Amino acid sequence: MELTKGQKKIVFNFVSLKTRVLIIFSLLTLFFLAVNYWIQKAVIFPTYLALEESEALQNLDRASEAIEREIKHIDILCHDWASWDDTYNYAVSKSKAFEESNLTAGSFISNKINVVYICDANGNFLWEAVYDLNMGKNITMKNILNSPSLKKKLVNFSMDSFPKYYSIPDKLFTSGIVNTEHGLLMVASRPILTSSNQGPARGALIMGRFLDNSFVKHLTLQTRVDFNIISLYDKDNIIKYERVISKLKENSIEEQSLTQRSMVQNSLIEDSPYYLERIDDNALVVYSRILDIEENPAMIISFAFPREISRQGIKTIHFALVYILLVGIVVLILFLCFTNVMILKPLLKLTILIQSVENTGDLSIRSPVEREDEIGILSACFNRMMDKTESQSKELSDAIKIQQKEIEKRKEAEEELQLANTKLVELANIDHLTGIANRRYFGKVIEHEWKRGAREKSNLSIILCDIDYFKLYNDTYGHQQGDECLKAVASAINSSLRRPPDIAARFGGEEFIALLPNTDIEGAFYLAEKMRITIQELRIPHSASSSLGLSDFVSISLGVASSIPDHTKKHEELIEMADNALYKSKESGRNRATKV
């Protein structure tokens, strides 16, 4: 069936409605995508980053704990040797038999240590040896006790140094990291006591293990954490890792040396600062700083952690977004199909009927849609509305005809009333003889202009004029000719005013007045002279005036006054000033203008 022009318009509107539904659902889907993305990015993804960071720190902890265990192992070994009657006696006798049976290369290899120092109570060496486990021979090394501070920490176990632990000798120890010419050294020191931990101490036993590459490799295999040791005694490392060192210093709250930690805590990195640096999307590096036995930065432990957790987090976010998008598309398609069958098509049929009524004006059209839902109710309401509309249309048509007749009569009456009002206004404001404003209307205008001038602080000027010897003119030529003279003078005065706000009015019998807003005294005086000359140029004969020594023609005398209105003054004062100026013009011989 071919659609009419009106039906094509309806189909277009139907498609537009479907498009709006599509747009709304698309926007809702995008909104949920955006919200989901924000939740994933702001809430869920940070948990992946936190988990990733936590895993990296735990691996760093394992590396630090491995170093701590080695230091603890050296300390235990040192305690076993220092709290031994044979060592206690050797500190006095320096027995060669003790040296030959105990202080051999085998002892270094079996215990995996590099350094053994036996000192007396004054810090003097009774026996010393540094053994390279990799090369399998003794090597030389500068005496680490040359440093007074190190000597105090490693050898001095007097009551003053450890008053808190003196009654518990097995708690007396010093351990940590020191720097040597062969690299970082894990060291432990114990006082030399009897096997029952009795004193007095006869010196100190110091044992150490180099923290070299082979040992670090051994720890990485043991912990399965591929960490690196960066010595801060190397100037090149300090320059290379300057930014990392600075960040670790900023993050430090309270640092403790290994000596202090060995007495009161069990973790190398507890209270140690760390710095986490995300290199790229594939790896992050976490750093931790370890202090030496003198509480100076000794080394940095670094660990490169693959960012597999964050990559999985990004994959999860992408999967969630794609999932929501696909679900939104499926829901949109299903909803469009449902609305098209259940809502849009029935609405299209009903809309075509309504459009037909609009185009044809046929009130007999009815909807055939019958359903037990909102669409059916709408169709039934449309039919009832058409029934009522059709019945009321005829009544309305008759009423309109009657109303139109009444309107025409009322319109004629209103036109007559308007004409009468116009005439009334003219009678109230216009002088019936001269055709210019009367004194009553002038009073309203000057009152309004006076208030406006007071607000704007602008000049307001008045010209008051009087026809010279007009009474004699009436006596000579008669009152009818006198009226014609008044008309001519009024017209000439009125024609002299060119601006819309200027107004001329008949003020008395032969007196006229002009109101000039925003005009100073000079401008008003110029206009007054113009009026006087214009009246002269009318050349209205006035023989009585000539006999009194004045002009042969009708002339006027004018008084000009100007003032800036003030709320404390009244406009009557300005009129009085103009009247005084007019009086002076008459006193001075008439046919002239005077300003004040």
C-alpha cells in the first residue's frame, strides 16, 4: 500500500522515535562502560598494583632475611667459639696446640667464613687470619679495628657498654656489616667467656663472611629471588644511583644499624626505607637501604619484579569492558525488537489516524486497535474523544457564528469609544483656539521634566512671551481678527521648536510659554530671538503699536530663564524667573528678549 504525504511524515517521526531510543540506550551503555572503567581503574586496578607492590616487597624481605640469617649464623658460630673454655684459656696462654687444632684452613672452609680475629680486652690481636674461600688461600686485609668507632663496637664489652645485658652474657654480641678493601663483610663479635658464659671477659672473638658475588648468587638460588647488592662505598654507584639514594633518604623515618637491630629486633628491613620504581609496563624495581654497623648507609638491595600482576589486571579490565559492551548490545537489540512490536507499531497506526484527522478534518475516523493494555486504553480514549469532539464541533460551529456577530457589534462600539476618548484627551490637553498645548498639559509636562532634570542634573529652560499691546490690537481690529493673530503667533512659536522633548503652550490670554529640556540659558536665549524674529516676519499689521513708537507689525516680548532642577526647589520658581525677565523686556521697550 502506497503511503500518502501525511503518512510518510508519520513514518519519518516513527523512525525518529526509534532512533531516539537507540541513542538513549547507547548513551546508557556508554555511561555504564565509563562507570565500570572508572571503578576498575580507580578501585580494582589499584588493588592489583598494591598486590604487585606487596609481592615485590615480600621478595625483597626474603632477600634481606637471607642476609640476616647468614649474619645470625655467623653470630651463633662466633658465640660457640667465644664461649668455650679452650678459647678462654687461649686468650691467656696463646697455646700453639689450640691454633694448630682449631685455627686451620679447614675451619674456615667447613664453617664458610673468611675472617677470624681473636683480640685481648684492649683490642690487640692475639690471632688473625683472612681466608679467600674461592681461591683457597689466605689473603691480607687492613685491620678493621684501626677505626676507633669500629673497635669500640666490636671489642669493648665492658659493664659501661652493655649494663642492661651484663647479667645475661649470651645476649652480649655485636653483628652487622662493615666495609673492607675486599668488599662488604658480614661480621659478628662476641666476648670471650667460659663455656658456662662466665667472665670476666678476656677479649673478643670476631668472625666474618664476605658479601661477594658468589655468595649473593648462592643466596639468590636459596631464596629464588634474583636480587642485587649495590655497595654505597663505591663512588660510581653513588653517582649512578643518586636519585634512588635521595628517594630512600626521603622515605626514611627512623634508621637503625645492624648492631642496634641485633639487640632488639630480628628483621634487617624493619624500619628501613624502601623505594619502588616502575621502569615500564613490564617491570618494577624495589630498593631498600641497609646501614652498616656504624649506622651509615652500607648498601642497597635491589630487586627487579616482573609486572605480571598488573598486566593481568589490565586484561581483566579490558575483558570486563568488552563483556559489558556485548551485553549492552544484546540487550539493546532485544529491547528494540520488543518495543517495535509491542509499542512502536501500534503507536504508528494510531498516529496515522490522528494525522488523517488533522489533514482531512474528518471527525468520523475511529481507531481499530483493541488491546487490554495502555495502548488499548489510549485507542479507546481516542475513539471516545472523537465521539465527543464530533458532537461538540457542531455546537461550537453554531456558537461561533453567534459569537462573531457579537464581536462585530462590540468592535464597532469600541471604535466609537476610542474616537470619543481621543477627542476627550485633545480637549483636555490642547488649547481649542490655537491648537497647541494648554496650560494644564504644560503643568504636567514641566513637573515630569523637573523631576527628570533633578535626577540627571541637567538644565531646564523656559521662554515666556507676551504679544505687545494685544489689548489695543483687539480694540482696533476686533476680537475675531485678534483670534486669528493668536493662532498665527502660536503656530510660529510652535514651529520654532524642532526637538521632540520641546513643547510650546498657551499660558494665558496673549501669553505663550515654551519648555526646553536639556537646554542651557544661551541656547534658550538664541531660540527666543529666533521666535521674536519669526513673529516679526509674519508682518501682521498693528497700527496701535506703531502709534506708541513700536513696530508697525505685531511683535512679542520674551523672558528667558534656565536652571538645574533640585528636589529642594519647585518649578514654579523657574516660571517666576521667566516672568521677571519678561517684565524687564517690557520695561526696556518691548519687542525684545531678556535672560536671567
